[in-house]
Amino acid sequence: MTITDSSGNVFEDLGLPDADVLLRKAQLCSRIDDVMQQKYISCTQMEAVVGREGVVRLLYVLNTFRN
């Protein structure tokens, strides 16, 4: 097995198109999730703030995989 150092962008390492955009989106989702946990904000409350149900659903999925 060969181990290769990461470029720092997993999406680039996987050869995905628009890797830089995907990385920024993932970083944004991670930061929003961090704030939600720090402030004890529920998904429903975050929906009112963000205004997009899709973002909240994505955060739920990301949090599910994180834990």
C-alpha cells in the first residue's frame, strides 16, 4: 500500500471538479455547525436564521457522520 500526503484539500485529492469550491462549502458548513453547537441552537431555530432548509438538513447529515 502506498501512502500519499494530502494536498490539504480532500476534494482535490479525490480529483473532483471545483475542488476549491467544495472545500469552501464544507468549511462553511463546519463553521455553521460549530456555532449551532456552541450556542445550543436547534435546526429549527437555525432555519429561521439561515432561511434555507437544505442547509440545515446538510448540517444534520454532516453532524451524524461526525459523531
